[in-house]
Amino acid sequence: MEESLIKKLRKKEDKAQEYFYKTYAKGMFLLCYRYLSNEEEASEILNDGFHKVFTQISKFQNGGLSGLTAWTKKIMINECLQHIRKRKKLQFVEEDEMKFGDTNLMPDVDLEAEVYYDLIKQLPLNYRTVFNLYVVEGYSHKEIADFLDVSENTSRSHLLRAREILKEKIQLQL
């Protein structure tokens, strides 16, 4: 099934594209929304991302369906980052990571996932972007630095600052 879907996608079969879109659109929309915090922009980027997936499927290396979904996810993230850069919304400032102290440990608080999600959405865009790439997506600081064209130290300091802000916001929830 997996290989036949990928073969059909490579042949640009409409039904295969429709199936793939319907199967993964919701998750990819949520991914885009996590970066953009705007439904219209997330929908636009979602469609642009799937268009890129379908037109560039020949570049996908074998990896089965899980590889294809990971590749699609990476395309969506890149589309979000490009969109943010075009709008010049991301502004990174070199910060001394030592001034933030130890923010690796988040408070041991049992809040609903939706509350955490809302708190993350409230982060400034540059901190939210680095936080999502590192914590949610699992990218390294080197990869984030390459994605965002910043230094690894900037990535680290923005992550530390995001954690500090989240820690403060969580304390306010108590």
C-alpha cells in the first residue's frame, strides 16, 4: 500500500494526491499554525506546501510512507519559515545566554496540554520559532542556525529566553 501510494504520487495521480492531502492536511495545518498563529496564513502555507510536495515528489528519496510524511513535514516547516522571513517578522538579536540562568527545568506543574499550547502561542515570534524547532520538532541548534541564518548561540539564547518566558507564564497560571 505504502509503495503503491508513493508510486501513484510520483505519477501525479489525482486520487493519490487527494488521499494524501486528506490524510495529512489536518496535522500539517496544525504544524503551520503552530509557527504562524494565524489560520489564513497557515491555510495558505499548507496549500503551498502540498503543492511543493506534489510537484517535487521526484526529489523524495525512498523511505516509505513514514519518510514521505517526514519529508512533507520538513517542507511545511521550511515554507512557514520562508513566509515569516518574507514578512520580515523574525528579528534575531545576539544575546548572552548566561544572563538567563538555568531555565532548562520547567516547573513541575500539571496543566492541560491546551494551556501549554496557548502559552507557547503567546511567545514572541522569534522565541516561539526556535522553541518549536528545538523542543517540538527535535532539530539541533546547528540545524536551527542553518534554517534561520543565525548563529548557534543565538538559537540557544532564544530557546533559553523562550523557556524563561514560559516558566514565568506557567507560574502565573498557578
